[in-house]
Amino acid sequence: MIEPHAPAPPRTTPPWADPARLPVRPATGRVLVLACVFVCAACGLVYELELVALASYLIGDSVTQASVVLSVMVFAMGIGSLAAKRLRWHAAAAFGALEAALALVGGCSALALYAVFAWTGAWGGLWANGSRCLLVAFSLAIGLLIGAEVPLLMELIQRIRRQDAGGAVADLFAADYVGALVGGLAFPFLLLPLLGQLTGALLTGTVNAVTGAVLVLGLFRRDLTCRARRLLLVANLVVLAVLATAAVLVDDFERAARQAVYGDDVRVALQTDVQEVVLTGGTGGGPLALFLDGRLRVSGRDERRYHEALVHPAMNGPHARVLVLGGGDGLAAREVLRHPDVERVDVVELDEEVVRLARQDPALSELNGHVYGDARVHVTTADAFGWLRGAPTAAYDVVIADLPDPGITASTKLYAQEFYGLARRVLEDHGRLVVHAGPVASRPRVFWTVDTTIRAAGLYTAPYRVGGRDSGFAAGPDRTAGPQRAPHDWGFVLASPLTRPPLRLAPRGPHPHTLTGAKLTADARAAAGTRIGGLPVSTLVHPRY
């Protein structure tokens, strides 16, 4: 008796998903798909790191920006993976379109963010809200597109040769994670230093588009209709044309954006291993201004008021050996050398390009009095925290911390209890430490946290402030408040190991141009009126700024 045939099992793939339709052998096809996974993962991580880096530079507070980008992007990747399930039966066409969109969005994201920063920053609140919304929008869009890649690539690799789900997932994610490693290392060590953020993002988008187009139009072209192939080819050519045009015009764009941010008198603009350095004015036009990562660090209009207030109260007492932490512009050292009995000044600066400019730029070297030509001044290129760990004990009479505002995440460790403990160790018993602690009126909590932290390191403090800060340009974190709310003062904390240091000028020292003993006393009383008690100490593991 002949038994009837069993019914044919239902199809799990479309009838045209046949490995015989591939133009190469299945083993070669799998290698090509996994190579595409590798490249796409590398590009995706570059987009992610580029958003974090650019947002940290433009908005400030790198911890917050990294948290926003990463959390939104990972969430969006999950949503993208779910949405891509509906596209599995058209995986090749969907993947080709998705990669073209990802290349365009990811490649142009840096340009869009920088454009918003440059041309809306003058309106304060508009930049603050617009930048954050745009950052979230790009993180969401890129995350959705990256998340949709995985299900589509899984479908494509299974069409070449069916295998158990566990093995396919292992192969796919191995290529994905290795690609992410390469992208993560390429961004800081190749793309950023060699090409910069804008060109680096555009090049990444180009690689992304070419890889997706080659895989789909080359390996899976028989899965597409003639019309779909033409549309996908045109879409990729348009994306590549947009990215190429942007790459050609990127230098002009940067110059225009830089002028929108800093004004027309930009003389020097360079990206060092540490930061972006911009010099404007100082050559017979407007006053010199030095910007580091978009933040105004030196203004010829008011720098003397700042540096005299920073240096001269600390020089009241023995001051033969002076250590300047930061201050690569040489302006703090200039004020130190106005005291003729100074024997040695050690400057520890992280960015050697700032020191080079301070030596060689005519306007900046004239402003600092050509201090680096003085044999008493010795420069070390190093991180201040790391350098202090190896510095000799009780080696200095005065330590001057001329560092960025504590509200900037990258500077937080330089305002921690551990840092002040190291500074106390290199001071003589009767030495003085002076710290730039940020503005008092606009950020009193930050200022008094610095004071609390210094006292926790075993030092006695005398806080004071100096007004008259020029608020014509508010950059970096201050930019989000708008120029009208930019800081109008500087806050300082003078400290000593054994007793509270007197807040006076040296009796036999030079006469500052902008500072008097009476004004110093009045400024100390003004600062005391803003005191906030009970603040927690800032440490390396619990930053409070």
C-alpha cells in the first residue's frame, strides 16, 4: 500500500531568496556580509562618539552630554530593531535605503550641530534649547537606523546559507563588536586629529553609503527589481554628492562659522591634541582674545584685572619659588615676575601649543611681557594633577592654580579634595595657594564648594572676588545663559597650611594697576555676603560641580 505524500512544509523565506541567485559562492557571500557588518558597526560608533565629543565641546559638561547621547541612542536602537521586523521580506532593498539614510544623517550631524551653535549662539536661550533638541533628534535618528541594521543583516546572512540561530547571531555580533572596537579607536587616534570632527563625520558617512550600496547592488542585486535598483543607485549617488559637496566646502563653512562665533578678526585657529585654540585681535584692531574650546580664557579688555587679583595677594610673603598650574599664556607668570626677588617660576601647562603661541605670537607674547624669554621661567608640558603626584615635597612658597572654571567637567578633578591635598604637599609650611574658583555672583554654589573642598584638604582659606569682568562674549557653559547673564566677576580662594592667610598686597611689592588693598578688603566682604554653608566636599569619585 502506497501511503500519500506528507504535505510540503510551509515556506519560511520568499521563493526568490535562493542562494543560487548569488553572483558568488555562499562562503564568499557570508564573508562579504560579515565585512559589511564590521564596517557599519565602525561607522555607527564613530557617529556616536562624534555626537558626544561635539556636544561636550559646544554645550559643555561632557558627562551629561555622553549620558544623553548614549541613553537615547541605545533606546532608539531597540525601537529600530523592532520596526525592522516588518521589513524582513524586503531586506535587501530596505538595508540599502537604510544605509543611504544613515550615511546622510550621520555624516551631516556634526555640520548641523556646529551651524546651530555658530548662528544661534548670540540669542542665548535659543541656542540652549535648540542645541539640546537637535542633539536628541540626531541621537534618536541615528540610533533608530543603527538598530534596524541588525535584523536586516541577519535576514540577509540567513538567505545565503541557513544555519542555526545561535551560530548566525554569534557570527553577526562578533563582526559587529570588532567593528565597533575599530571605530572607537579610529575616532580619537585617526579621524579627529587628522581630519577634525566635521570632515571625519563626512568621510564616515561616505564609507557607510558605499559599503551599503556595494553589498546590496553587488551581492543581492537579483533580489531587487529593476526599478528598485535604479532608485537605490540614484539615492546613493545623491547622498555621496551631498557628502562630497559638504567636504569640499567644509573649510569655508568652518571659517564662516568661526567668524559668526568669534567675530571677523580671527588670526589663529588650530586644533591641538588637547583642545581648539583660537586667537582674535591684538594686531592694531580690537583687543586680543584667546579662546580654548570655545570658552573665552583671555580678553585684552580685562585680563590684567583678573591676573593681578589672582597673583598679587598670594605674593604677600616669601615668594622665591613659585609654581603656576595652567597659565600657559604666560600672563600669570608676567605678574609673578613683577616681584624682583622671585628666583624661579615653574609653569605646568597641559597644551604645548598654547605655550608655543605665548612665545611666538607677536600680540600674545607682547601682552605677557615675553616671560618665556626669562631664564627664571621653566615650562613643563603635563597634566597638573599627574605632575603634582611626582613633585617634591615643600618645594614652593606660592602655588597659583590658573585653571578653567570648575563647572567644566574636564576640570573637575583639578578642583577635587585630592588635588588640593597634593598642592598642600608641595607648599612650604608658610606658603600660599591661590585658586581661581569661578564667578561668585552667577554661580555661588560652585564657588563655595571650592572653598569647602580646599578647607577639607587641611588648608585655611580667605575667599575673595573681583568685579569688572567684561561680559561682551559668553562662550561654553556660560553661553547657555545668554550674554546678559554672563559672569561679571571672578572668584578666588587664597589658602595656607598653618593659618588663615592675610588678604593683603605685599608691602614692598609692585603696585598693581587695577587692585588696591582697600578694594581687596571690600571685595572679600562682598564675597563673604554670598556664603553658602553646609556644602559637600568635591572628590574624585563624588564631583560636586
